[in-house]
Amino acid sequence: MKQIYSLLVAALLAFSFGVSAQQTNKASKSGLLSAPVVIPSIADQIKAGTLIYADNTPKLGRAKGIGSPNIVPGKGSVGNDPLVNAQRSQEVSMTQTRSPLTTFVADVSSFTPSDPTGAAGPNHYIAAWNVGFKIFNKDGTDATPEMDLSTLFPGNSTGDPIVFFDANVDNGAGKPRGRYVITEFRNSGAPGGNGFDVAISAGPDPVNDPWYVYEAQFNAGAFPDYTKFSVFGESYVVTANINSTTEQVFLLERNKMLNDEAAQFVAFGLPGIERNGFYSPQGFHTTGDESAPAGTPVPVVYLQDDAWGGVDDDHLKVWEATIDWADAANASIELAQEITTADFVSVFDGGSFSNIPQGGGGPDVDALQATMMNQVQYRRFPTYNTVVMNFVVDVLDPGEKAGIRWYELRQDGDGQPWSIYQEGTYVTPGKRNAYQGSMAMDSQGNIAMGYISSSDEDRIAMNYTGRFDGDPLGVMTVFEQELFKSTAASPTDRFADYVHLTLDPENESFWFITEQFDPTRRDVVANFTLDAAQPDDLSVFSIVTPVGEGEYTGDEDVIVTIRNYGSNAITNPTVQYTVNGGAAVVETFTGTIEPGLSVEFTFAQGADLSEPGNYTLDVSTLLSNDSNVENDSLVCVATNTVGLACQPDSDCEGFGDGVTTITLANQNALLTNCTSSGYSDDSGIEFAFDSPESLSGTLQVGFTDSAFAIWIDINDDATFTEDELVASGQVATADTDFAFSIDVTAFDVAQLTAGPLTMRVRGEDEDTAGDVTDPCDDLQFGRTNDYTATFAPEVLAVESNVFLETSLNITSTDNKYFAINVNTPFEGRAAISVFNTLGQRLAYNNLNKEGNGYTYDLDMSYVAAGVYIVQFTDIDGGSKLVEKIVVR
């Protein structure tokens, strides 16, 4: 009886912990990654001119590998999500938090989707997307330009990077702790076969420290789609949506990689996993300043939905990989636990990838089902270890509405089983869907969760919520904060693919990056805290209109969004705006704005934007005793484009890109202006062309391997067309005179000499995004300057190759009747034109060659005395000969 009793107790304990019979796999593969390539720092690459800038050519991202999970119709949980009501009940008692620290656009993406990821370190934030990345200072200003991933990974920009900060690395005395890690795919065509590359910064400064780059040498049996990376103990952990039963998890020898040495790797299959299609498990990722001790088994987790074939009840599977890097070939992974959860439905639309409605008329977007969302964050406390995670669920039956099922698991100590400490399902207030979540916990046990929301009426928006340690379990208690809202719809169902929320290792604020549309696809970064809201904090959240370029009038509506970030309700606040620093328009919003809510306000007095040009609109709240004045004002620029040429953006300040000096016509070594936008209206500077020689000059560029282009707006219509391009070329050497000429022979002399014309000069680093020969294209690095050009008729008095050995002779006995003789070997069609000095054409005739030339008798007896221009033209080729005559 004693033996039977012991077995019964063991069975009950196994049931309470959700532990199944152990299933174990040995390492299916092991190998050695060669010592890394040392890549010079970003700063050194910039100095050397070897940096590879991001390619923003529009591209479609990699399709998801493997289909959706094997959904069994009619199988699985039914009814509404059992945890939603608790969250709904909590909505009446939510905590307001302070306004975000900063929000900025990381990149305007040309990829569909953009796969955003990012992480903060001691002094920088690295944002990455499909095949590019950029480093920012923590105030959101640029620390580097946008770079191609091949800047770090020679010859490889396959894409889908993951960025994380490995916080527990000692960099030596006087240096902050931690290193950045950036990864990307490498496909089967590359040396080492299917796998991934890993770059590790040699120190905590991603700009000035070199990088250790490990190139893929995994020879995986299939492409490792949709990778997730983590750091745990002595290993870097990689999971992938890979069509393999033996290579679903990779462990890399972390300590060797941090020391710039050859490093081992092992691969495992996940025993007992049910997937039958697309799947995305993840290893636990260490957050905080303490790592798991050496030898601690490495956990990996994945959801299992009873709507899938082979799954009898909803649960989480936890695997543990055991490895001694001194004997890596004998590593193993076991299915350590099956943790039963509250019922959930993770299936949308039968497992398809078009699920969630969005406002603005776009297609349904991907909810990212069957995915442990990036990242599963692990943290150590003195008496327990904890991990937080989430995935998307359908909370309505019948019907469909997305919510976020989230968990905090705890274990009493290393090697002990994990159990659910709290689980909840977060839904947004109202009808909006909540999906694509990302979570992290700070050292106080507070949890933040960033996520996406949308509905058939609401555009895609970027939000966060959270909870504080000690709050009621299983619910988010922080009032939803909107960080950014799209102004347009996603044009495809492919949306984001990744979102990423990380913890700042210095101040424990949270950084969140995701994809938005404003109006095109872009990745937005927000930095926020869970600090309590200040009492009175009224902010101008956004300027709805007027914004950007448009054909504006003398009475434009000024519409703004005002948000109450404070904990007190605010009644009848005063708001003002100014245009170009002029007189303030001060008005009152009538009503009460409750804490955490936003209202839209339209000023009764419109703005006069009737004249072409730029207008700086400054909108402010005027709340007395405002607790936080830093977010009171918002500034935007509106450009009335009526009669204006396009004003493309570019960056000339960082590296001096573009045309920097010009010697041409009457201007000698003119220094070109560089503005913060990269465009400068220099119409007050005139280039006076008065001879054929004045059409030739020199210019200098500020960066090696640059290109330039020059246009003359000959018809003065504020557009620059292909036939108005008068010069272009490539310049190999910076700060060195480059000779060039502008070609105006194709222009009609009447138009050319009619009056002042706009001359556009553009220059760019040729290796970066943007087309310098497109007059309106934004340039990643370069500048655009608009000048005034005037032309005297004499500039066209030059023989072209068509008119070699040609003379234009005009004679008169009374300065009223003129005999025109053109002696030339030219045999083609020709014409004669006469213009006044205003450029108006007075006469035109086609000519036929007779003998050795062309003749024409010109009667000017009826015109006023003065100077006139005679132009002889090759009709088919456009070459011209020009001569002045004087009528008396």
C-alpha cells in the first residue's frame, strides 16, 4: 500500500505542475563558428567613406515560410475568453501615467512589411528594419545615417534583423556594462548555407566601438524563417519557423562570442511540439542586471491551442536545454512542463494571415497568430525568477475581436518548475482590436506592454498599457496611452511582422518600436515610463491640419488634438496658435477633458496661408500651473505649393553632402547653403549668363562618389522636366574642382532671354537613397538649391558641331532692311527667327539651302528702333547661331 500511495502522490504533483512524461532530444547538430570578422566602427567607416547606406528601393518582404497551423474545424475552446471580464471590470479604475518622454520616426520604410526591432543601451537606441538600421541618441536625434545591414555583414543584406542589448557584460573599468547584438538571415546560396549572421559590438558604444561579426556556418536543413533571439546564461538562444524537426532551436556559445573567439553551436528539435505549419516559440531573454548561473537549463516556451490537431487542451509547453560548453556535443533538450492555462482561442480566420480590420479602407492585416511575441522577458529577483510573455487571441464567440493573452510565470529557484503566477486577457476600451503585443518588466516588478489597435472605423495605432507590482492579479491597470496613430491605411495585409518593447538599462524606461502609416509605411519609436501622471498636464498631441504641402487658402481651418495627460479633469482650457511668429490667435475649448482622454479642437479663426511658401504653425496650450510644460507646444510646417516648385528633403548637415561650391557665370566660388531640411530657396542669388564662356564653370562636392544635376525652368511653371535638365554628372573626389558646362542650346532664345528663370542645383552621395536626377526626389544625403538665372542673347552665339565651319552674316545699308546669309556645309532643315529683347518672337520662317548656304531678306521697317536678336536654327537637332541687329 505504501508504494501505491507514493505513486498516487507523485501523479497528483505531476498534474498540479502540469508536467508530462519527459521527452528528450539530444543535440541534432553541433559545430564551430570560426573566429569573427572584425568590422571597423561606424564612425571609422564614415570617415573612410566605406559606409554602405540603406537602400530604400521599394521591396516586398520575405513571405512567411510554412503555412498556418493545422486547424481542425469545430475543435477547441468555445465561448468568449474567460479572462476578459476581469479586464473589463478594471477599466473603471485605471491609473493614469505621465506623457511619453519622446516619440520619433526611425525610418520611412520601403519594405512590406518593415519587420521593426530595436533596443536601448547606455547612451543610444538602435532601430532596425528589413535590411537596414540606424543609431539614435536617446533624445531621438540621429547618431548615424540609415545604413544597409551589409555595413556590418559583408556582402549580406538578406534581412529580417533582430536587435537586443546584452546587459550583463563587463566592459572594463570606467565603461558602462553591456553590448549590442544585431542579427540577420543568411540564405542557402551563401557560404555556410542556411543560417544567420550575428554582430556583437566590442563595447557599449555602437557608433565608436568595432563589431565582431560571426557569419552563418550552420548549414541548416531549411531556411530559418522568422527568427527570435534571446540571451540566457552562457548561451545565445535562437528559435525559428523552420521546416525541420531537428533544427528548431540553436544555442550559441555566448562567452566565446563576447571575447572575439571561435564559438560552438548546437541545434535541437523540440520534442512533443505540435505545430503542423507556421510556428514561433521563443527562448527566455534575460532582462536586468543578473544572469542565470552557469549550467542553468535554457528555457524555451510555446503555446499549444486545442483547436490544433494533436492538442487536447490549451496549454504552454516549456522545454529546457541542458548544455556544458566543455562537452557541447552531449547537450540535450527535454519537454520539461506542460502548463495548463485558462481556455483560449488563438486561431483567426482559419489560420490565414489576413485577420484584423483597419480604418481607412485597407485590407485586413495580419494578427501574427501562433506566435510568442517578441520577446519573452526573464528577470531574477532575490526569492524567485519570473518571465512575462504574450500572444494574440480571439475573445469573442460568436464573432471575432482580438485581445492579448499575457502571462507571468514564476519559479521559486533555479531548476524548480514554472507555474502561472498571473494570466490575463487584455482588450482595449470600446470596439478596437488589440494585437501584436510586446512586454517587459522592470526591477520593481512593474509590467509595460506595447501593442497595436485598430478596428473597421479606427486606423492602426501604437499604444501601451501596463500594471504595477501589487495591483490585482491578471489585469492591466494602466490607462491606455496612444503613442502614435496612422493617418492612412496599410495597403496590404502584411503588417509589421515584428514589434519590440525593451527596457532601458540605465533608467528603466521602456522603448517600443512598431510600424505605422503617415501616410506611407514607417517605423515609429516611443520612449515612456510608468511614472504616475502629474496633476495638471495638458498637451497638444497632434496638429491635424494644416500640415505638409498643399494648395492652401486665406482661411484655412486649424484643427488640433488636445490630450489630458494629467490626473485631474481640465475644464475650458485656453489654446493658441501663431503663424510664422505673428500675432497669437487665442481661443477656448468649451468643455471638460477627462484624464487620459483626447479631444479634437477647431479654431474659429482660420489661418491665412494664401501666399505661396512655407508657414510655421506653433500651437500651444495655455494651462496655468501646468505640471509639465515640455509638451505644451507642437510645431509643424505647412507649405502652400500654389506656384511653388517642389522642395525635396535631404540631409546635408551630417557629412556636408551635395554641391558645396559653384563657380559659374558671374558667381565665383559661391558657397551653397545647407539647411536642416536640405532644401534652400536662394532665389536672391543671381547667375547672370552673358556669353558662351559663362556657360562653363566648376563645382565641388562635399563627399566622395557624388552626383549632381542642374535644371533651368525654361517655361517658368515651377516644375522641372527632363528636357529642362541642362547638366549632370558624377564627381569622384570631394572638395576638388570639377569642370562642367550647362547646355541651353535646346531652348528657344525667346524663352531663355524672357526674364529671370529658376535654376535648380542638386547634389548627393551617389551610394545612398534618392535619385539626384529626379528634381523632386528626397535624397538621403545631399542638398537642393534654387537660384535665379538670367541669360543674354549672346550666350547662344556659339557654333555647335552641326554648324562647324559655318558663318552667320547680317548686313544692312539703312538698319531697316537686312540681308541674312549663312554659309555652311550643313545640309539639313533650318529656320530663322527674330526676337525682341523681351524674348518675344517677332518672325519665323523655314529655310531651304541654296548653293553653299541659306539666305533670307528681313524687313524690320515697321518695328520700333532698338536691339533685336536673329537666331538661325537646325530644326531637327536644335543647334543655334545667334546675332544681334540694331534697327534705327
